[in-house]
Amino acid sequence: MRTIKYIAIHCTASHQSQTIESLRQEFIRKGWTNPGYHYVVSPDGKITQLLEEEKVSNGVKGFNSVSINVAYIGGIDINGKPIDNRTEEQKQSLRSLLKLLHNKYPTAVIQGHRDFSPDLNHDGRITSNEYIKACPCFDAKAEYANI
């Protein structure tokens, strides 16, 4: 088994109407052998495993070999702008899944994709003007700090 240092939270940067199958097709179109996420949470709260945890997904460039990648379907509004549009069911399922994963990988840091951005001004904090991506469109570090 690989060493897991991070549990990375993502949004699919899609409308909540996206299906698991269309997400799989998106990864194929990108030419990826493995999907971008190990787990995906649908708007109804259903959790789908896309890849075994032993395998490397394509979630965060440079960190995939040491990460489990989890996404919720959504993350953009009707104009394509980043938004936290998780349903209550998604929030509950994400928390449950993250608790399970953190129990399995207790030293892993839970954080959003955006938290992997570089600290461009070297002040010890990664702020919104430094985000490479808005994903997952909420502060995952703060929301899941008590897991």
C-alpha cells in the first residue's frame, strides 16, 4: 500500500446534473488511464468509488502518489463561476466518508485542492489571490478540522 499523506477534497467543477458516467467519460477524453478521484459524492449523497485506494488517481498534480482524492458533483453556478453548492446530503456523506478515510489514514491531512497552491508571497498562508484553482469552493481545512 502507498503512504497516504493527504485526503484531498475536490468539486467536479460541473453542474450538479453531471452523472458519474459523464464524469468517467470526461477522464477518458482527457486520455487518463485512471480517473481524477477515488470517490465521488452525488447530490443525493450517494458515494461512488471510481478507483481502488491502492491506485493513484489524477486529483492534484505532484501529489497524487500520496493522496486519496474525493470529490462532490458540483462546484459551479449557472454562469460557470465557482460556488459551494453542496447539498445537505453531500455534506453529510462527505463528512462520513472523510471520517472513515481519516480513521484508515490517521496522519493524512484533510484539505482542499486549492490548499495545494503555492504560497506566492511567502507569508506562511495560502490566500485566495494565490489559489491555482478555487476547488472545492469552500474551506475544507476549516470545515473538517475536527475529524
